[in-house]
Amino acid sequence: MIRKIVPLAFDSFGVRSMATYVETDDVKILIDPGVSLAPIRYGLEPHPLEWKRLDETWEDIKRYAEKSDVLIVTHYHYDHHDPNHPEIYKGKTVFLKHPTQNINRSQRERAAYFLKVLKGFPKKLEYSDGKSFKFNRTEIRFSKAVCHGTNPRLGYVTEVSIKSGGECFLHTSDVEGPSLEDQIRFILDEKPDVLFVDGPMTYMLGFRYSYKSLEISNMNLIRAIKELNLQTLILDHHFLRDLKYKLRIKPVYEEAEKHNVQVVTAAEFGGRKIEMLEALRKELYVKYKDVKYESKRKIVKE
């Protein structure tokens, strides 16, 4: 059975990440052990409170990486992996998005660098796209490469499902919705009880994310609620960069209520309060203008 699902770093925590720890009777798994901040939002660099939260969540990721048997990287954006810390993969079984197939130029270059620095650390390394792996009674299944968002411009990702003892957890990685058929198809086929979705990218609505994509995303989330026996739907990551996030998917909340499906953020799922630090960056600079904090970490473009 699935014993624990622990969100470690998410946008509802105040950082950019989808780092998640899953523990079954057979294996301990960490998905996407990376965390970052938006370099610029509202024309402002990250507030010191964001840097502090970045360091706090990175410490949590490192701690859970140490106790994990399996580390998974669904794609090569820096909020999902950190090439500066290959040591966290030492002695682990590592499943990576394929570094040369179904990948754009930027992620191909990052993947090549990551493989170079990773050399010698993992106990075992496999490319995961479209594959499944068994650990006694636990099965980890990966989607084929699906678009990062609504088109291939930002590359491709793998969705991840973990099945054990008749239970299923699913992590969508960065599908920005889901608004494409192959993205939602993997979800419907895997039939998760608990579904972690990065959600529609509504903070760029009408700019890099269309109203049509939002409409399709809402329809697909409603399909999942209607067709699956979902217990909990977690919506976070891109979605929690928009202060009006609840208004954007009102039909989803309404449908979930009809089917007794809980819709929450990762923070709420983990028993924390929601802290949308990036979305509140302007307010942070007004309310906490005298706060200072020095982090040794650097921000790189996702």
C-alpha cells in the first residue's frame, strides 16, 4: 500500500517546485528533487522571504533524498532538478526523462550536462519514457513523453504513476493543464486515487496561455473527476502563481463537490497554510521592506 505522500516544495509553499516524496510498503521514491524562484515577477527580484523559503525547502528535499531508494527527474527545468547537487543521487536508482528523444534543444543541452555531472553517483540509471518498473508489489509507471504545456516549445515531460496495494498516486509533472489528449489519457488509464496536477498556467492567461487552453483544461479535470474514483485532486505549481486561481476553475470545484472529491493545494494537502510568495511579491516588498536574508543559492532560468 501507499504509506506516505509528502509534498516537499510547491508554489503554494512559496517556491517553484513539484518535489514530492512517496513511500510504499516496498520502496521510497522522490519525484523531481529541485526548487527555484522566479527571477523576475512584477519587475521585482525575489524578496528575502522567498530566498529563505527556498533554502528551507531545499533542506527538506535533501533530507528526503537521503532516505529515498529511487529518485525521478521528469524533465530538465531547474525547478525539477538541480545539476549543482549530483551528490543527492549517490547510491540511488535514478529514472530520468530520455535525454535525446522527444526533447527540445534547451533541455537536450541541460540533460547532457546533467548526465556528465551525475556520472558515478547513481547505483542504477534508466531512461523512463513510456516504461514501467517493479519493486516487489509496487509498480512505477511513466507516460510516454508528453508536451510541457500546450505545445512542444518548452519540450516534453513524463507523467508518473505509483501503484501499490490497489492504490494509485499520479504526478503530472509540467503539463500546464492538462489540456492535451495524451496528457489526460495517461491519467484516465492509470486511475489514480490521489492526483497531483501542476494545473493551468493562468498567471499568463491571454499571453502565453490561452483562454481556450484553460477551457480544455477545466473540461479534462472534470473528466477525471467524473470518470475516476478520485479521492483527492491536488492543483498547484503554475496554477498557484495566480492570486485568482480559484475563480479560474470554478466549474472544476463545482463538479468535485458533486462527486465528493477533495480539491486542495499541495500546502493544504500537507497540512500547511498557503503562502503564495511569488504572486505576493509586490506586497512582500511593501510589508517586509526591512527584512534581510542571504542565501548561497543562485537563480537560473527555468
